[in-house]
Amino acid sequence: MFSDLERPLLSPIRRGTGFASRDLTTRQLKARIGGVVHVAEVYVAGLAGFLLAKCAAAYSRRTQKDWYDLAFVLLHNDASGPDAAARAVLDRFGGQLGSIRTALADLAANFANPQARGPRAYARQMAIDHPEVEPATALADAVDAFCRHVMAASPGAEDPSDADPTGAV
């Protein structure tokens, strides 16, 4: 079989919606140890699987970190931004989103405006990680990433502007 150096590295994927485990891709990681470059290929969730798994996590856990992660990955991904991320989700799982419709509606409400939980969580963490970014810019970026790009790409999506303007869910 595999020697220890040849065996594929798999991180345990926790039980959930299954989107992450159905969207696996590989990434190559390199590390220099004692002057020797080591290379490992690891399986990770693809962009679409990650975003849907994180959406379900945000719905169930309701943590600042989940909302920040969603906004950050929508804005700063290898697919070139929120439009491409939304398209990746629809291309990979478009016909399978019914199982998380409630979580998606909840997410829309939590990113509907700058006072909502999602944009506030994103702006709070950006102030720590990137203090040069104005808080108002971070808030607007988070709302824009979700409302203008993601919701526009989602067929039959509800208009998040109908959500409670206080951001309460």
C-alpha cells in the first residue's frame, strides 16, 4: 500500500450537510524542514462545498467567526470574488440547495444591511487583521458581497432588503 510519505492526508470531515465532502479538491502544501523541502498533497473542501458547509454552520452555531469566514471567503477567494463564488455554488450544487433553504434565508437576513450580524462580524475582525481598512468599507463590502453578488446569482432567492433593518433574526 502506501508508505507514510505517500499516503494521502485526509482531515476528518465532521458530520453535517455533506456539501464539503462532496466537493473535495486537492492542494499541494510545501514546507522546508531542516533545509529539505517536503511536499504533501492534501484533500480540502472546494469553494462551493466550503461555503455551503459554512452557511449551515453559521445557521446552527451563530458565531461571529462563521459570519466573518463567509464574508472573507466570498470576497477573497481563488475564483476571483463573490460572483465567481456564487457561480461555483450553483454550478456544483444548484439543484441540491433545497435542503438548506432555511439556512440560506437566515444568512440573507444576517447580511441584509450594515447593522446586521454578518457585516458587523466581518468588520470587527477586519479591524483587528487589517486596521488600515475603514470599518464602513468593511461593512459595505460584506453587504455587497452577499446581497448584490450572491443573492443576484441565486435563482428564486428572496430579497434580503425585506429583512429586519436592525439585523435581528
